[in-house]
Amino acid sequence: MTKELYRNKFKELRKKIDINLFSTKIVDYLINSDIYKQSKNIMIYMPLRYEYNLIPITERSKDKLYYIPKCIDGNINICSYN
């Protein structure tokens, strides 16, 4: 199976689930994990449609520094999200 077929398959599966519910559960899990508690710098991503949304984690833990990847002129830069 090609990468594109996998992407389409999992996109269709994500359309069938409650993304908001799972996003909340993932954020809860991450906040309670030891590695998250020990970390100061956290990289997240801006979700596209049908992707899990981790952005709410930035509002629940103000003592962390958050970063997102951003494509500028074909280069991936790491930008502050705070």
C-alpha cells in the first residue's frame, strides 16, 4: 500500500470518530504523562480537518513553552506558539 493510500484510509477512519472527544482524551493523557511533566519545551502542530487537536494543551499548562513547525519559503522553521 502506498503512503497516499494509507493517508486516505486513515482519513476516512478519522471521519467516523468524534475528533473532539479523542483530542480531549489525548491532551489529558499527555498532561498526566511523566515526560510531559518533566518537559519545559513542547512541540505541537496545527491540526488540519479530521486531525487530533492538541492546541488546548497550551491553555491548560501555562508553565511550558510551546512550538509549532511552520513552512516558510520551502523551509521548515520552528516557531513559538506562546
